[in-house]
Amino acid sequence: MSTVSVFGGIRYGIGLIVYYVALTFITALLVGGGAFLVESGGEMAAIGAVLWFVGAVVFFAGLVGLLYKVIADGVKTGLEAAR
């Protein structure tokens, strides 16, 4: 019934995990750097707040993009199997 092999599914899953880990690492740097600048106070606090916000937006956009990719790949696989 399914056209996805076990190894293909594992390879796809590992690719998603690598993407998620990279996304988490990059956004952790942005949010962590922003939080550090906010805590330092002064005029750098505003830059830190912007950096924190950018990190949060990038993280949520990355999650939505990941969800979109999973759905699109599932639809593509289903359409190819129906042919």
C-alpha cells in the first residue's frame, strides 16, 4: 500500500532531524545573544530585544516551513503512487 521504503523513511526522518537541530542551534544563538544583550542593559538592550525577536520569528517560520515540507512531500509521494 505504501510506496515509501523503510530505508527511505529513515533517511527522510534523519534529514528532518538534522534540519530541526540546525534550526534550533541557529535560533538558540540568536535568542541567547539577544537575551545576553538585554541583560547587559543600556543602549544594547534594544538591539538585544530585536535580536531575540528575530530569533523567535526565524524559529517559528522554520517550524512552519518544516510542516509545509512534510505535507508537500506526502502529497507528492501520494500523487506519484497513484499514477
